[in-house]
Amino acid sequence: MAVYRRGYQRYTEGLTSHATRMMVMPRFTWEALLSQKFVLILLVVSMFWPLLCAGYIYLANHSELWQGLGGGFKKYFSINGDFFAIFMKAQSVYALILASVAGPGLIAPDLANNALPLYFSRPLTRGDYILSRMIVLLGLLSLVTIVPGMLLFAMQAGIAGGDWFWKHWYLGAAIFVGFTLYIVTVSLVAMTSSAYVKWRVVAGALVLAFFFLLAGAAEMVNSVFRVEWASTFNPGYALGAVWAEMLDIEIPDDKPGAFECAVFLIALSGGLLALLARKLRAVEVVK
């Protein structure tokens, strides 16, 4: 209809719910990611270790199967914080690889095709856009971290009984909170890399290099100055220290504590979020 006729009118009907608008992008992105063979292969391979851990839990709770080996083996069949710490560290590797594969394709195409004005012309803010993209990685990485971890905890609690659960409930909370912290950190790294690097392969490599380079730099500072405080700036160690505190695992006195590591992770996440928000603009003036 021609504008001069003034027969148009502003849309005044009700909008869809905020949650519905937020889930539009994750729904289609999940479908695209799960159609990739490499992503499916990673998801399948990442289930091998949880299956082995499930077998270990079964053996640990059925002593009659290994009782003939002697009482000395009892210490090797104990389900405690050390067991879940090993599980979490192994699964975090799969999560990091998945993030390096799935993360680079989340934001870079929108920036390359100038799609942000189209998104932000809808009832969608920058915060909504960032959160919706993060939901993609939260859902994908949860399949290899939180979901199998909570299933293993539930399996152990179901076999060992209520007494074990009430004494070790904090292990379940540590798995959920610890993995959530890890996923948020890795997701922010992957999304920031996607926003600043156009080439998908390079962005994926940058996600992996971010953790390895910081770890190497921290160890170099420790070696040169003969200190230990630089380990705080190693994301891998910082996450491990926070996990150890929640899982009730002792941290060496000469190493940075969980509090310092948690402060670093919060500052790191805030810095990555600020960089990401700075890049995501509907209109940019180029001088």
C-alpha cells in the first residue's frame, strides 16, 4: 500500500512472550549443529567416559564382585570428591572441543552479513541476543557435562541409599555449579572469538589457544619469578581450584586458593562480556 494514502497503521496486537522470542535462535541453531556429523561423533565419543564411570560406581557398591582380590582394593573403590573431580576434568576436555567447533559459527555470520540491524529492529535487545546465543552452547555443552554428571550422582545415591546422599549432597551441587561456571566461561570465550574473528577455523583455534596460552604464560611467570600466584590467571587451574573447594578436596597451601581463582573468573567473564557487547552494535560508524 502506498505511503501517501496513509492506510497503514502501527501493529498494536500482543507480542509473543519474551521466553518464546529468546528461544527462536537456539532452536534453529541446535538443529543445524546436530545435523553436523563431527558434532554428533563428539557427542557419542564423550559418552564413553561416563559409561566407564557408571561401571566403576556399580563395582564400588557391590563389594562381592571384587572381595576375593583382598581388602587392600577397598581404597580404590571409593566414590568421593576425587572421583567426581577426575570425571569433571575429563568431560571438560570434550566440552572445550565442542565449544571450539560450535562457538565460532554463532555470531560471525551475523556480523559478516550485517544481520544485527535486522535482529535489533525486533523486540530483542543486545542482552537478549547474547543470552540466546549462549543458550545454544549451554544446551549443547550440558549434554557432555551436567547431564552425565548428575546421572552418575543420582546413580550413586540410588545404589548407596539415603544415608550416603545426605552426607554427600554437596557433591551433586558441586557438579552442577562447577560445570555451569565452566560452561559460561568457555561460552564467553567462544562467542567473543566468533565476534572478533571472521574465519571459523581460526576462531575455533583461538578458543583452544586461549586456555593453553594463558596456562603457559602463567607457568612461565611462576618459573621465572619463583612464585605460585600466577597460577590464578590460568583458567584451567582457576576452575580446578574452585571445583576442588566445592568437592571438599584439599588444595596445597602454596597454591592460590579458590577465592582468588573465583575473583579472577568473575573478572575474566566480565571482561569478555564487555568486549562482546562492544562488538555487537546495530549501527557502527567507520572513520
